[in-house]
Amino acid sequence: MLGKEIDGLSLLGSGHTDYVFDYDPDILECFDNKHPENNYFVRLNCPEFTSLCPITGQPDFGTIIINYIPDKKLVESKSLKLYLFSFRNHGSFHEDVINIILKDLVTLMDPRYIEVIGKFTPRGGISIHPYSNYGQKGTSWEQFAEQRLLSVKID
């Protein structure tokens, strides 16, 4: 299967990886959900995330956790890895990064529900753990997102 495009996925199984060092949402790829009749959580844990402080240019390190309930599409994990890597030279505050990731994944997949959590290592003695979520508009998932936002505990 090396070098062969699979169901519209160009990165998985390509046998070659090109890393992009500047933020690029076009890297993201998705594939069809084979179980759209089921509600189920997908958790993606990305413990080696890096971006740059937009003021000092110093690196920020953290873990990005993405939980989502897919609808018709799922994000392909290799493309997600390369997409997250593209933040390496991108300067944004932690809160901005989390919201950018959320919006890009909503645009890509339109999941029923999604949340993105950032657990950044301390800088200046302060750890920042931003949280952002989304529920499909006009569905019960929209209300679920609001309830979850009001009750979330990030440890």
C-alpha cells in the first residue's frame, strides 16, 4: 500500500513524510466514519506539542488533548500529527492555539461534539490549561457543549 492514496488520504501509507514548520490547516485529512449510527468518543493525546510565544519567540511546550464524537468524518492521525507539528514556528498565546485547533477540526469534520484541552508546561511559574469546545449547531450536542463547558474540570 506504500505510495497509494487510500480513500482520499494522501499522507497515510505514503512512505514519505514532509514536515511543515509553519502553521498550515490544509495538512489535515479526514476519512469516513464507518459507524455513524453510534455515539462514541475518540480521544487523541498529543504530549509533544510545541509552539512559540508571540512576544518573546521562546518555545512553549504542552500536551494537547482532543476528545470528539464523530458524525460523518474522523481526522486521520498522521495528518493531525503533521498539522500539530506545523505550530512549531507559529507564535500564538496558549488560548489562541486551542481555539485555532478546535475551529480547524470543526471545519474539517463537523463532529457532533469536540473539545480541545491544552496542558502547557509552566513559564514564569504559571501553567496555563485552556479548554475550548463545540457542539453541532441546532442539535442536542450544542446544549451538551454548553453544559460541559460550565462543568469541566481540567487537572
